Amino acid sequence: MNDAQLLRYSRHILLNELGVEGQEQLLASHALVVGAGGLGSPVALYLGSAGVGRITIVDHDVVDETNLQRQIAHNLARVGSPKAESAREAIAAINPDVVVHAVTTRADAALLDRLVAEADIVLDCTDNFATRHAINRACVNHLKPLVSGAAIRMDGQLSVFDPRLPGNPCYACVFPENSGVEETRCATMGVFAPLVGIVGTLQAAEALKLLVGLGSRLTGRLLMIDGRDMAFNEIGLPQNPACDVCSGRHLG
């Protein structure tokens, strides 16, 4: 690190759990963020401000005024702009040293397969099951850790799925593609603005810890957040031996 970086990241460097070595690991890391909305906004801003050296942001949508209630990476001046580009500009305003690649096309299976293979960690900040399952498949195929978050109405959830670890479930173990769960979106159901910030910030924290090997992680656990009472609960998540995505991989 140069002198400017030592100053910028001094509060990280002061932490015994991080130090110079941990910060250098972040600077050398590549994070893939899928979704630049309510969850992706705090994720992208915190990863960028923390000094993750390369960040790829994928989102095919554009900024709308209704997004500004909660999607803090965007502003009025960028209404109508691609969300991925808007998030890139927001990161650059905080930390111009971070290399941000904005991808403004839909995250289909082929694109995800290529981008996941290039990343060190993947953060799912999307709002639909089809994309979530495509992200999960790519992460299992390429053995990349996945930090998954969701928020709707007053409820949020967070988990880490790490296919590198024996016995660790994947997203499909918990939410099978054929489960028939009804999909709900904030466009029709609403969402409490600070809740996406809480979940997104926790996603960023888990990603940073994974990148430097710091502390306990939410692998094999689902953290559930009740925004009404600000209550946090968690449950264990076993691997499903009959999972269509990860069955036969690292069962143990």
C-alpha cells in the first residue's frame, strides 16, 4: 500500500483482526454484486469504501424516482440512468481507486457463469427467484462463496452459502426451485427503507469477513430480521442430500 492508502484505510489497519495484511487482501479481491437496488446499494458502497479492489456490478434496470426511498447509491440527477452505472459513479465519488465494472445487461445463466468464475465472492442482491437460482448454480459450479440477502415489507433474511465447505447447503437446499413459493416484490408489497440498508450492510460485512478469513460466518445458518420489533433470530440450515444443484458435492 502507498501512503495515501495507509491513511484512507487506517481505521481498518488499526483493527487487530485486519491490519495491513487484511487490508491488502481486500485490495487484491474481486467481488461480484448482482443487483444494484435496495440491497445492492449499501453492499456496493461499503465494499467500495472498504477498499475491495475490483467490483463488478450487474443490473439491467434504470434508476426510477420510486427507487430513491431506499436505494441510496442513486440520486435525482441519475434518474433514467442504468443502475449499475449509477452505483459505479457513487463508488467513484467515495473511493476512485476501486476498479468498478458496470454490467447493464440481464444476469442470465451464461453471463453469470462467466462472471462468477472471475470473482472471489458473490453477493446476491436481486429480487427474483429465477436469478437467485441461476446465481446459486454458478456459485456451486465454480465453488465460490455466495452471500444472499432478501428484504420485503418489514422482514429481512441473510445467509452465506459456501460450496467449498463440506456439508454446507446451497441456496437451492433451502429454497428449492420447484417449491412453489409465491414470489413477492417490493413494487407490489412495499418495503421498509432502512431494512434494506440493514440487510445490505450485513451482506457487505459477511463478504469482507469471508475475503480476509475473519470471524464466524453465516454459513449453514439463516438470519431472520423482524423490522417491526427489531428482533434477530436464526435457524440452522442442513444440506439437502437430494438437492438438484449440489447433491453429491462435499456431503459429509
